[in-house]
Amino acid sequence: MDVKEAILRRRSIRAYLPKPVPEDVLNRVLDAGRLAPSAVNRQEWRFIVVRDSGARKRVVEAAGNQAFIGTAPVILVFCATEGDSVMTCGQVCGTVDTSIALSYVTLAAVEEGLGTCWIGSYDEGRMKAALGIPANPRVVAITPLGYPAEDPPARSRKAMKEVVSYDKWG
């Protein structure tokens, strides 16, 4: 599968089969995130792999009781380890870099036949308490990870002319 195919096949999956993710598959998916680019190659991220049923339940609770998250055999929690580093353009390095890493993980998951769903709806304080995350790192996003139990259709996307301009805004 090439990158374009993975992009086209990626969906937000909200139902998972009760099938474990083999360790070698999980490691390939995580390695894609590890290899993602980051500002000054600082790699200021930490990926928490949540497989324990009790820990998954706490993550679900911290994510507003979105039950589908807990149906996946794995939940990945993406944290920016240096929450205060800011690029000269004003963007927070950790949030941008960790989001890039999660994007790489998402595409690698598709290649492995796995599904994900980018989740930004959670209580960060509760998530930190649930997983023993210290005060300084930021929880950027979470995703369930597992074999899809659904095959949702592609959602519409804006036309290129609505999102791309050349040489100036507009």
C-alpha cells in the first residue's frame, strides 16, 4: 500500500473487533510515530500504550465516557513532553510535533489493517490522573487502535480550490 492509498482508505473508526493487536504490528505502527518529523528534531513526545482493561476504563471516563474508545484492544495517548517550547512563528512545538506523529501512526495503522479515531474530547486533568502523567506534559490527543468492526463510507472533503491558493491568500 502506498501513502496515497492509506490516506484514501483512512476512516474514523468507532467500532472495533475484540481481536488483540499483535506486538509486532503495534510496534510497526508506533515506530511510524517515532520516525515523524519534529521541530529541531527534538522529538518531544511520549506515546502511552493502554491495554489494561482497568486503565482503558479510566481513559474512557476521562474522555467523557465515549464507550466506543474502550472497545478497542489498545488506546494510544499522545503527550507532548515539553509543553512550553514555542517555535519562532509562535506555534507550540509539542502540540504540532505530537500531532504530526499521531498522523503518521494513523496512516501506518491503515497499512496494517487497523482502525483509529482521533479524539480531542477529553478532560486533560482526569486523563493525567488516570495514567499517572506528570503535570508538565500535555495530553495532545488519544486514539483507539484495533481491527475495525465497521467500514464507514468516505466523508466529503472540500474542493481543492476551497483549501489551496497560490502566491497569496484567497
